[in-house]
Amino acid sequence: MSWKAIDALDDARDATGSLLLPFDAGRWARLALIALFVGGIGSGGGTAGNAGNTGFTFPADGGVPPTDIPIDTFPGFVTPGRILALIIALAAIAILLGIIWSIIGSVMQFVFVDAVISKDVRIRTPFRERLGLGLRLFVFQVGLVVAVMLLLGLPLAAVVLGGINLDGSVFLLAIPLVFIAILVFLVLAIALQLTTDFVVPTMIAEDRRVIDSWRRVAPVFRAEFSEFGLYVLIRFVLGILAGIAIGVATALVLLVVAIPFAIVGGGILLVLTGAQVSAFSTAGLVLFGGLGLLFVFTAIAVGALVQMPVVTFFRYYSLFLLGSTDESLDLVSGFRTEDDTPAPEGPTPA
């Protein structure tokens, strides 16, 4: 018995190689940019405080500074209300950037499919053409997550707002709810994965919206339940292995990339020391901050470039499986090997 979910692995490998080789710097760069959004690599940063402007000075004799510092010695603009407003503003900016990032990622799902099926990797024109579909996908995914969160949050809200006493029996009841929540989140993760892997190509193949595309592929899922079940299992295992490999490869590349940054940083430190300027001065912080920011951007680019072949392989894998289970949704028919071509029905000619 031949499993389509296993046969599609070889086709995905061959198609990935034909897209990436021979090496083309522009193609790899564009695919890496797409993979940055589709693959979900993110970056984070921290903030640093400055303890140099506290409003008091140390005693000239080197004694212990006073501990009873009056409140009015701090700058007038530093108030609890303004600090809270700053925190809220930063949180709002982070949420806004997250929404923008997610919308771009949703559109890039369609751009990615266009790129791998045509092997003409472009970004700007397909992005404009697929913007509407990407927005619909984003709204669907957000709605699905919000629905699940509300479903899980209703029991908790009932306990909090209903004034139920939190005794031992309530905590015992929460144990099965935790397992139910884990199961629900697992189903949600699978639903989101199936949406990007199979619903997105269906939206492209037949120009359908998200819900309509789910109705279109749902019978295919039911008819080939074992194939798609095996796909989810293979996708999960390979995803873990690929994540480990990507992490190790990225770390090794960054170790090499960090060498010139360390050399430059050491040079900056020597120059500042020779000029009798502290590394924590304004000039030092600007120079080292700019160097660190450049390294962060380099790390993001390296991570996107390293994961790009894996992301491409997984995209081809889902496309080949979808096409093998429903010929009308086969967007990669031109990439199949002769062994994968379905045999014609009817008696074999003599």
C-alpha cells in the first residue's frame, strides 16, 4: 500500500531543490524575506535605564549618601501617572506592531504559494493582488482564536463573577478542565495549520473565501482522513527535528558572524578608552547600541535565511499532498515525477 503522505515527501524534496538550485542571490533573499513572516521568526529587545540623573550627588568626602531623599528631588516630569501612560503607550504600540506583522504574514502565505508554484519569486505585485485574501485569512484566524479563548474563559468568568467559594473541590474540578484546555488548544493548532497548508491553496486554486474553502476541502479531509492524519503526524515530527536543526545551524552561523562584530566592538572600546571617554557615556551607548542593533538585524536575517529551505519544503509537501488527494486542487501538477502520474482508468491496451 502506497501512502500519499509519504510519497509527497520525495516530490517536495525534488521541487525544493529545483526552486533553490542553481543558487540565485536575489531569489534566496526574497524567499528568506517571505519565510521571515511565514516561518514566524520574531525578535525582542529590552530597555536600559540611566542611573546618572537621580537629582542628588554623593558626598565629597566619600561617605554614604543620604537615604532620606525627598520626592521633589526627582525630575518633575517623572510621575507615576506618566510612567503608567508610557507603559500603556508602549503596550499599545507592541499590540499594533503585532497586528501589522500578523496581517503581513497572512498575505505572505498567498505570496509564498504563488512563488513556489510559479517559481517566479516576487513580493510587491503578488502582495497587492493577494491583500484582500490575506485580510480575510487574518480575520478568520483571529476570530477562531478569540472564539476558543472565550470558550475556555467562560467557566473561569463564571467562577470569578459568580462568587463561588474556591475550596478544594473547585480545584479538583479544575484538573480535568486543564486537560480539556490542552486538548482544545491542540485542536486549534491543528485547525490553524490545516488552514494555512490546505485552505490557502484552495482559496487560490478556486478563488474562494476562507469559510467557503473550508467547506470545499472538508470532504477531502474526511475521504482521506488517514492520509491527512499521517500528514499531521509527519509534519509534527519533522517540525521538531527541523526546529532543532535550524536552531543549531543558526547558532553556528551567528558564532562566525559575531567575530567581526566583536572585533569592531573591541576597536570602539579602545578608541573610547584612548579618548578617556566612558563606554557608558552618551557616545559609547550610541556606538555600542547601534552595533548591537545591527547584530540583531543580522541575526534575524540569518535565521530567516537558514529556515527558508525548510519552510519551502513544508509548503511543497502540503501542496503535493493536496494535489494527490484532489486533482482539481493540484497546483503543482507540473512538478510531479512520472511515477506519481495517476494511471488512466479502463483496460490496459494489448
